Amino acid sequence: MKYLGYLFSIGGFAGVIYTGINYINNSDTFSAFGVNVAISKGDPMPVIISAIVLIAGILIIRASKK
């Protein structure tokens, strides 16, 4: 069970990094009244799902230690 937790944690962390970078890079910036404004056109759902998998992996690791 511990190995499953490590697998989920590593996969979730990699997913958060990869989808987070894609989410940040998929944005447009423009200047309004001297301030640069960034508007993201990406979908935040893959980042949220990856974070949930990461948290689930951490919880599985902590539960298997007891």
C-alpha cells in the first residue's frame, strides 16, 4: 500500500508541475492604465485533479505508516 502512495505522490507532483506550467504559459497579457494584466485561457481542472492525486498519495503514505 505504501508503494501505491509513493506512486500517487510522484505522479501527482509531476502532474501539478507539468499542467501548472502549461496553465501559466497559456495566458495573454496586456497593459491597462500602466499595469500589466494577465488573463489565462487555460483550463484549471487538470491542475486541481493533479493536486488531489498528490494529496491522496500523501494520505495513503501517512496511513500506511501507522
